[in-house]
Amino acid sequence: MAREITRSGRQEAVIGSAARVRGRIAGEGDLLVEGRVEGDVVLRGDLRVAESGVLASNVEAHEVTVAGVLEGDIVASGAVHVRAGARLKGNVKGESVAIDEGAEFAGRLDCAFDLPPELGGASLVGGRANAKSAQRR
């Protein structure tokens, strides 16, 4: 695994695009996945899944950004961001969740959010989604 320095100044381990990892991954730092991972990922730092990254994993991390493919549940103590073009199939729990237009998501969301006033303006916890955000109904 190569190491890079992130914008936050922390070191980030990298699983390269030619790599395939089977088994549980655990660590204190950040991880960038450009290859394939099959097995749970537990980090105290952040997880980034590159466009080329494919995970069949349940994930626990501080922040999670998905630009590739992830099949499994995410539990984040910080933010979860699913970028346009990404595919996520699994339940998501995070402090905040952002799903870009063009991303595919199928699963449950578990986070606090406020409804706009025209929808009652109430604060809710939890939600359910099962749609491709690029295909609005």
C-alpha cells in the first residue's frame, strides 16, 4: 500500500487500482480505495472510494466519500458523500448525508434532517430511499 498526504495533513493509505484485498481492514488513519475490497472496513479516519474502487464491505469510518461502487452498510461518525456516477447499495448512518444527482442509491438513510416549511417544517430522524437520483419521479 502506498501512502499519500491528504489535505488535512494526515497520511492516507492507498489500495491501488490493480490490487484486490479479501478480509477485514482496520486502522487509525485514512484510506483511499482505487481497487477491489471484499471484507469489512473499520477506520478511525476517513474512507474514500475512487471512481475505480469497488467494495463489497460494511464500513465504519469518520467520513466516507463514494465515487465508485460500494455494496454494504455505512456507519459514519461524520459526513457521508455519494458522488455523481457512484453506486451505493446498503444502509447509511451518518452525521450528514449528501447524495449527488446522478448517483445511484438503494437502501435506508439514518440521519437527522429538517423538512422545508412547505412540507411541514418538522425535524425528522431517519428515512428511506430506493431510487436512482438521476431518475426523478
